[in-house]
Amino acid sequence: MNEFDNGLEEKFDFDFEVPCDSKVESVKIAEFLKDGDTLIFYGGEPLVNFTKMKEIIDTIEKSKKRIRFCMQTNGKLLNEIPLIYIKKLSKMLISIDGDMKRTDYNRGLGTYEKVIKNILEIREKGYEGEIVARMTLSFPDIYEQAMHIVGLIERHIFDSIHWQIDAGFYKYDFDKKQFKAFAGEYNKSIDKLLDFWIEYMKKNKKVLKLYPFLGIFESLYYDKAVKLQCGSGYANYTISTNGKIVACPITNGVKDFYCGDVNTPNEPLKEIYVKDPCTSCDYINACGGRCLYSNYAKLWPEEGEKLMCKTTQHLIDGIDERISEIDVLIDRGVISEDDFEFERYFGPEIVP
């Protein structure tokens, strides 16, 4: 209950008239989108309102525009969706936090079994699109939990992994002692996962699609300075339930992050970028910034932000230290540069 007094009303101008249910006409979405765009169904849980989702897909397809569809979901209702619409989704991010014990602890008893059963069912029916394991990390054991997902990748249940550290989004959940211990253990676990990633390349002549590793590797290997790696605020936008275009889903209903409107499809979208301390950080070119919302909201104290940033810096340093080893594997033909290719901006976090 303390979170109602987090000070955000003094920092942001909230739009309290944003409806809970979408009031946006499907035809307006179709008019707003341009050929080549990707539309991601996001929530809450999008499949709770599959009727609206179906209406939007049907309307866009009638418009003859070339639009790709993706979705982020908890996966619990996949078995209730007609296969013809499942197959229209080129990629899906499905929430799972690791093994059964961890996932059910975080998301409710029976969640893991239900999600895996539903994925197996659509796979058996012919779904070949990419399915990303969307992990939320509240405990530091990323190595152990990711290794479980790797086993599911080898069974062609999932194809790839991304994870996000559950930190920096609420003012009153910061505990310096607790998070300092978390960050230390997480960094050790990242080192183990990086070592495994390299060994997997050597043994299997294949690059596991771990999105945080892929994105940062690309930045470092090609010496390419990046913007915010999730694309929020300049390449990846959210259509709010009132038709306003906002920088990212977390900023839904915050007027400060309004970038456009579906009703004015020809007007250029406003762009919003991270500010200090991100822009003055030595790691900005490889990182791009951890999170647009947390960068502006600043709910955690400076010492908490620095601990979060140290996890990102440790990850960047860890990949940088291993690039020469990867280079040798590329030179020997064990793997190729093409094996590291990935699609940006459809949902996976690069900076956890």
C-alpha cells in the first residue's frame, strides 16, 4: 500500500481517463500501420480478449497491408485459440520463469504444466514460429533456470530465451542489503551461463539464442553504438486503449510519454530517449540504457540504480572478454557471424 505514495504524480502528468478496455477501432489501427510494420499483441493478457484480437487481425488483412503479427502471452489460453490464428503469429513470447518449481512459485500452482502442454499441442498441430521463453528474474539463479529452458529448446518446445530482472519499477521494493546480495549472485550466475554459451557453440556448432547475449555481442563485435535496445520511444511504440501512441507499455496513460495518435496516422511520431545518468555512462554505446521508464521515474535511490547498472556492466564486460574466443570459432568455421543474427524490437529485452 506504500506504493500509492511513490511521488510519481509530482513527476508525471497522468491521463486518468484512459479506459481499461480498448476503445480503438480496428480500422483505425489498420489505417495507422504501414507496410512492413509488426503488430505485437500485448497486455495484460491479450488472449483474454481474443475477440478483439481476431477483429484487428481480420481488419488488417482486409486492408491488404503487409503486417506481421507477434504476441506476448502467459500461454494459458493457447489451447482455446483457433489454429488458423495461432499460425498468423510469426513469433510468440510466452512467460515462463524456469523450471516447474520456480514458475509455479511465481505464477501459481499448475502454471508450468499448463503452459508446456499448450505449447506442445500447437507444435504438434504444425506451429513453426519462434517461441521465446519470457523469463522474469526475482531470484539470482539465471544459470540454473536458463539451463532448464535450454533443455526445452532442445526438445523444440521453445526456440530462444530472454530475461528481465525484476528491479527498479517500484519505489518501496528496494532493499540495499538484499539487492546487493542478489546482484553479486546474479553476476556469478551470468558468468556460468556465458561459459556454457561458448562451450555449447564448440560442442554443437550452434549459437543458442539468448537475446541479452546476442544484442550486446552485436554491439561489441561490430563496434556499433546503439540506442535503447528495446526500441521504446523511437522504433517500438505502444497503442494505448484510447488510441494514443505511447513510448512503451509501462508508460501507458502518462501524457509525458505520448508520441502520437492512431487518429493522425500521417503525423510523425515523437521520439523519446533516455537521459542521464545513462547518457554520460561509459557503457552507453553497448548498453543503450536499461529502461526508459525507470530512467525517467527514478523510483529507486541512486545507490540502487548503480547496483542495477553494475549487473549490466558485468554482462557487457563478460561478453567483451569472450569475443576473442568467439572470433576463433568463427575463423575456424565452427560457427558463422550469421548464427548471431536476431530480430530487434518485437519484445525480447536485450538489457535485462
